Amino acid sequence: MAITGAAMLWLFISPAFEIKYQRVFEHWTHNIWCMTNALFIVTEEGYWGEECIEPLTTLDDAGVAVTVATPTGKKPVIDDRSIDPDEVGSEYADHLCEIHENDPRLNSPEALGSVDASDYDAVVFPGGHGTEFDITHDRHAREALRTAVEGDHGVALVVCHAVGILAFTRGSDGSMLVADRNVTGFPNEWEEGIVDEDDRMPDGRKLPYWVEDEVRAAGAEWDAELDSETSVAIDGDLITGRGPGSSSEAAKTLLDNLSVESAEAGAQADD
């Protein structure tokens, strides 16, 4: 809706200019001048397709400007198991592959050390076993998480195995950032069905740690809600998602937190 100069002047001089209308106007101008943006921090060692691409496309469709960064600026690798047609269906596998191979942000990401998390409204950590080999031990990734969760501006979304970063991130006061926070993430019960008795994954690499064990040890209030189809936890400016099947809900929860309407909600409102 266009607002003419005369109408705008009336808003400011009219006694009827109540606070609720002021807030509407502020929200309108914020959307015009300050596009919501998000930083995706993606592993180079094997991200899980759905956990990255579902939030990426959901935010894209909602008009959020997304920047992708990896630890060294190299193109991220996608976990082959996450695009196995026998596991996710041929149509969805093709969809994930198409975006992974053609999205310019995934093909030419920023180097994580060159970006500043404080410049973004949200920082997103997609999951995948690969995160345990680089992201969760990367000081720039931990700084980005701390900035998003502790700062006056920003929110963090951490999904699946990327939740492991919470076990290694301290707040500015030196305490564990996750202590006493409600979180969800990839549960031990699921990990048991993937690694062998020596903690070796299907690709032969040894899993460095189990997410649930480490995050619990760091003081988190852990609940993966194994009886629920999806699991998303919100604690202040920290949002966590359990795994692939929770990726879409987690992304929509992030949009709600940012006060950004999802494309799906917008389409329903138009019906």
C-alpha cells in the first residue's frame, strides 16, 4: 500500500496517531530500508542436504537475504547419503542436487573469518556429520554463535549434528553458552543406528563425539522429543532443531522469531 506525503503528514499531526499505528509504520519502513538477512555457516566436510537446503530455500522464499560461509571459503561438500534416492526419493534427491550444484552462494561461499556475524539478523548452522570435523571446533564459528545468542541483535538456528558446537562454545563470561538452556539435537538413539561399535561412520571416518553426550555434559537441558515427528526448541535467541525432518519447522520458527512472514503463510493469507 502506497502512503502519500499528505497522508504521512496527517499520521504525525493527528491526535488519532496512536502507538499501535506508529509501530505499524516503523515495521513498514524497516522492511523497506532494512532487508532481513541471514548468515549460513556450512561445513566443508559433508552437510546434510535437507538441513541446509530446506532452511535456505524457506528463507529465500520469504525474502531474506542469505550469505553462505564455510571455514576456508571452499565449496561445501554434501553428504552422499542425504541425496540417496533410495533414502529420500528420487524427486527430492534431484531437487537437493540441483540447488547444491547450481546455487552461486554454495558454489562460491565466503571465508568464515571474513564475515561479521553482528552484521546479520540470524546465523544458521545446518547439520551433517561433517560439522564435527570442522564447524564445531572453528573459533570463528563459535564467535558467530556467541554473537548471535548473546548480542542485542540477532538469533541463531542450529540443526542436528551442528548442535554439537554448543558443547564447545563459551559465553563472554566464560561459562558454557548452553548451560541451563533447553535444546534438541541429534539423539544417541539415532546415532546407534549409524556408527559401528568403533564409532566408524558408513564412509569409514570415525565419529569424533556423540552430540547428545557432549551437549548434556556442557549443562544443557536436553530433550530430543523422540515420540514427536519433529522437534524444535526455543530458548531466548537460540533455536535448535533435532534433525532432517525438523528442518522445515525450524526454518519457519526462525522466520517467526524474525517477524518475517513465510511464503507459505503469505499464500494462505491470500486465499
